[in-house]
Amino acid sequence: MSESLRLAPITPANIEMALAVKVRPDQERFVSPVAKSLAEAYVHPEVAWPRLILDGDHPMGFLMAFLDIDWNGKGIDFRSGLWRLNVTPEAQGRGVGRFAVESVAAEVRRRGGTRMYVTWEPGEDGPAGFYRKLGFQLTGEESGGQTVGVLDLANPS
């Protein structure tokens, strides 16, 4: 992984770069396009944390975290975690995804969180193996047909 990886908030200066981030065609069914994520961030600014992943000034991916979302709509279960992760084909296998997860974990910790959640689309060649390798455990829950995983930030495995 490059030592120059960094996150940048989405701004008028880099929005076109963010919108240009695409995954491999065979991965498109597993993650929404950046444009949809930015639309969701626009309508949920209180919980969405979208960021461009850059290596120097070169876009390598996009992530969007959810921070303190009311998980079940009842005001008793607030969660934070990774909402979206799009990594460009040329950046895959170079530590960009791990950097993204670690960056969201750091932000969740900074805000006092001890657990980080992620959901993923189940299926062959999907991201389950990636998240499980990083220590996410299955919760046994589903959210919108997606598998829910949790990472214990207080006691990493």
C-alpha cells in the first residue's frame, strides 16, 4: 500500500474525480455507483461521511461511512460503519480497501464508537471474504437483503 493514501472530503474541486471512480464490471452488482452514494449523502447529511480515496492526487476509490445512524428507527440502536466502498480496478489488491476500512474505524473510534458495522451483498465473488479477512464477524442480521458484519474496535481480533 502506498504511504501517500489519504481521504479527501467531496468538494466542487474533486466531485468529477469522485464520480469517475468505477469498479470492475463484474463487481457492479455488489456496490452502488458513486453518484447514488453522493445523492444519499445529500439527503442524509446528518449521518453520511463520503470521502474520496487518493494516492497523491490520483483517485483510487470512494468510501462512504454512516455515523450514528438510527439502525432500526426506534431510537435505541445507533450504529456507525462502512456504507459504501468502491475501489478502482487498478487499485484493487494494493491495500486501498484495507486503508478505507481502517480510516472509517479511526473515525468511528474518534467519535467514541467501539463497534463498526458493514453490510454486503451476498454472492459468489462478492466482498464477504474481504470483510471477513479484516475481522468482521457475522451478526446473523440482514439489512435490505444484505449480510451485516460487525468489527469490535475495542478488542480487535
